[in-house]
Amino acid sequence: MPRRRHVFISHHHADDSHVSGLTGMLSRRGYEIRNSSIRAKPENQRRLDEKRVSDATIRRLLRMKMSWASTVVVLIGKKTHERPWVDWEIRKAHELGKRIVGVFERGGTANDVPPAFEDYGDALVAWNSDNVIGAIEGDCDPFEQPDGTPRTTGTAGPRRGCAA
């Protein structure tokens, strides 16, 4: 029987395919990920680009989508650190008391970590199903480089650490 987890996946919309990749990777390991994040369909993206949706409406929708998730997973790719909405989502997750797990996309670098994640992240892991599952479960709070080696730079660090 698959283990079900309710998550909100914070990501740059250019990385929508990585959301599917992440949920697929975890599904193959017996996890059913119920993701409440928003993916902009072309018609919705056009409305956003034309500024026909207010920031207040976007914040309300994101709060509603995030509220039932136990964990917020932040996909960290090439431009994630530049996305103000990703930073807002991380800050809101912290305010709501959610676990915040960063997952490096393939090709993501340590320089791509959003500023708010440096302040509020609980775990940061490479694109590896065992590491991602452990971080979502809270079994361990590693802070890794994109290649999976321990992270020794930056302000974020293990809040609790890992049992040896």
C-alpha cells in the first residue's frame, strides 16, 4: 500500500516538468504525493503575464493550496533564487509551521538556493529518492550540495541533524 503525503511543491513555473519528475520518482518508491501547488496552464499564464490577476488573489490562492499540506518542498533549479513568489511561499510556509524541504533539480547549484530558504529551510537534499523521502518524513535533516555531499557553506544548516 503506498504511503500518501500531502505536499505543496514550490517551484519556478519554467520547471513544471521537474514537478512531474519528482512525483514520478517518489511514486516509483511507493509514495503517493498529493501536490497542491499551482502550475500555470498557458491561458492562466497569459492572464498572469498581463497582470489581470492581483497579487492579493495569488496570495490567497497559494495560502489555501498550502494550508492542508504537511510539507512544502522547494524545487531548486537555475532561476529559483530569483523568483519572488517562491521566496513568499517559503516565508508563508514558515509562518504556517510547515516543514520546508529543498530538493536540488538536476543542474541546480548551491547559488540557486532562495534567500528565504537559507533562513527557514529544514532540510536540503540532492535529487535522490532516498534522500528526498527521508527529508519529507523528517527522519533526518541533512543539508547537502547538489551532488549529495554535505553542505559546509551558507547560512542554512541542519536544524536537528541526522542520527549516525
